Amino acid sequence: MPQYLSTLKGTIAAIDLGSNALRAVIARPVNGHIEILKEVRVPLRLGEDVFTLGAITPTKMDATENAFIHLLHLFSEYDVEDVKAIATSAMRDARNSSILIDQIERSTGIIIGPIPGTEEARLIFHAVNSEVDLSRHNAVLIDIGGGSTEITLVKKGEFVAAQSFNVGTVRLVKFSDRNELDVRIGLHIQKIMRFINLYFRPNQIDMVVGTGGNLRRIGKIRRKIMRKSSEECLYSEVSHMADALFGMSFIDRVRKLELDPNRADVILPATMLIKGLMEGLDAKKILLPKVGLKEGIILSMLDKKKRRFVTIP
């Protein structure tokens, strides 16, 4: 064990068991901010089973249990004192999710708590609020996951409302025809816009913020291709990316954009979905802060003080 690890105090960990991947973060509060010590991503893709079969297969259950066992060893290495694990869309929908939850608790002692989409949105709101000044803005926060998209509405820094919609990249990845994908996404965007219009008048929204692994990847593609900041993206750039991705094969996305195979297929529906939402909101720009659900979980484990996240090299 590296020597500095044995001296860490107050180290905690958060686990987000999502529809596309398991994500975990190990962190500790220090001097008014939060140091990120380690991040882990395991592409389990539970939604692949759940959204077609309605249940998690034994193979996926074993892979998930093994991922949690690996995390347990990592937590021991970092002297983690407290762990909070939550599960999202795929685990909410799976008829046998309780079996997997019991299996993981028996083998690791880690208790997974499936949460509703609205609670997921609240956690994301707190994470975004730690990094972005929302106090003077009417904002829409968009989190695109594998199984669902969480929409959070903010007026002058105050949480107003949130709703979860059953549209995500793993659900959409099976639609390879552009016209069919456009139609499917368009139907969901109509529902999302009806929700937003209950709280905001046209042109009242002045900030759009995006979170989730695919949106962060869009920011990284922007930095790689255009040599611009990865923490925002213009609508014109998102639109260009969507067209370019349709023209690229799966292998080209992996090689030219340096995407993991687990990301190379779902990046297309994610880009199409955020493009459509930006059109519906008439948004010229979307902010892409480097926080999301797992950071929101970390904040929920601490006091109510506002803290920024800092990654330790």
C-alpha cells in the first residue's frame, strides 16, 4: 500500500450502479473542498438485459458481484470509512434486482439502495450546484444515462422540480436507422418539453447544464477535435458531431475518437438526444461540468456546506 494511503482520514466512497456502467469514486473532505482520490468505471451494461428481458441474467449478476468485490478490496486499500451505493434505471426496472442486491450484500456487506429518478435528479442538482453558479439563472439540468434521462429545473439557484423520463442511450442503441432514431427521440423530447413548459415560459431559460458519462465524452471529443474547452459545447458543434458520428463506423469511433467500445455505440444516441433537447430549448450552448450523480452521492454523505471537487493526480 502506498504510504500516504495509510494516513487518510475521513475517506468515503460512492457507488453509482447505472444501466450502462458501474461508477465509483473515493474521496475525502479537506479544507473546504473534496479531494477525489480514485475513480472507477466498469462497463457492466445491466440495461442490455433489463430493457429487453425485464430481468438481469446470471452472467451479468456474477459480473456485477465481482465488480463490487474488486471495489471492496480497493476501499480497504484506501481506508474507506463509509460507503453509499445507489442504483438507477435498470435496477429500478429489473424484476429480480432484489436477488442481486442480496447477493452483493452477502459477499461484500455493501447495501445497494435503488432510488427513484427524482431523487437521482436532486443528487445531480447538488453536485452541479457545487461547481456552477446557478444563483442568477433559470436553468435546465439534463442528465442522460443508459436507461433514463433526468430533467431538473432551477430558478435563481433554487430547485423547482424534477422528472425522470425512460429514454436513455442503452434503450436507444438498438435503433440504427437515423429516421427511426429521430422519431423515437422526438417523441420523448415532446414529453420532456411539456414538463419544462409547465414551469418556464418561452425564452425564460438562460442556462442549460448537461451531466452523465456520454455528455462528458462529448466535451472530450470537442477538446480533442477542436482544441477547445471540454466543459461546454455549442449547439452548432453538437449538431456537427451528430452528423459526423452517423458517418463513422463503430471501428472508426473507437480508433479516431479514442472511445472505449462500451462508449462507441451509445455516444450516437446520446449526441442525438442532447441535440434535440437543445433545439427544443433554443439553447446555443450547454455547460458540461465534471460532476454528476456519484459526486452528488458524496455530497449527500457530508454536511450541507458548499464544497468544490478537486482531483488528486
